[in-house]
Amino acid sequence: MGRASAAQAIITRQKIIDAAFDIALNEGFDKATFAYIAKKAGVSKSGINAHFDRKVDIAKELEPMFAKIINEHLSYESTAAFSKTWQKAINSEPNFVAAIIAFGPIMPTEKGIKGLQSKIQGEEQEVLDCIYHCIGYAVCNIQSRQSA
């Protein structure tokens, strides 16, 4: 059996990324094992290894996908606008909530906070306070919903 064509390799790689994204978004990134991704993508485990050496390599591919879902619900023009849109998204956007839950293990906390700091308009301490407030809001509200 010969090697897959370049076109087939691209398709296979995308199937792997799509399967990993679906698993992470709907079940959590911790459930996205190579075996489970392979099963969901319809490829062999060694097929995954041909494209990704480690799970962290897949995570790097997922990062912009989760960021897109998160960013489309947020306004960065001020701390007030960010806080308002964050709370609204937590309360009414299931994909936003799923994305921030799935994004947690993928995005290191410090990198995520610095990324938000660079986007939200406002004084440095006000922005940092806003970020911590919003994270606390998410933790309290998401956990209370999951417990109910």
C-alpha cells in the first residue's frame, strides 16, 4: 500500500483537527485522546501520529478555533463593554461557555490573561481587575449551572 497523496494527507489532517475540536468542545479536551480522536475521525492512531507527535500539537491547531468562538461574543472597547458582553455570553451562549471550558486546558492562564489585557481598552489595573472579575463570574455561574 503506497503513501497517501498530499491532497489526502491534508484531508486526513483536517479530519483529525475537526474530530479533536468536536470532542474538546462537547466533552472536554481531557477526553480528546489519540485513540478517541482516531475513532471519531475514522483514521488509525498511527495516522494521527503521522500528522501530530503529541496532543499539545493538536492543541495548537485548536487554539485559534476556540479563540474565534470566544472573540465573536466579546467587545474589547472598554472594561464595561467587555464585562457586559462576557456576562451576556456566559448567560446566553452555550458555545461560548463550551469554548471557554475547553480552552482552559489548551491556553496557559498567564498567556490568556495577557492576551485579554492587550485587547481590552482601559487603564492597566482597571483592565486586570475586569479580567479577574469576569473569570470569577464565569467560575461561579458555570459551576452553579453544572451542579444544578
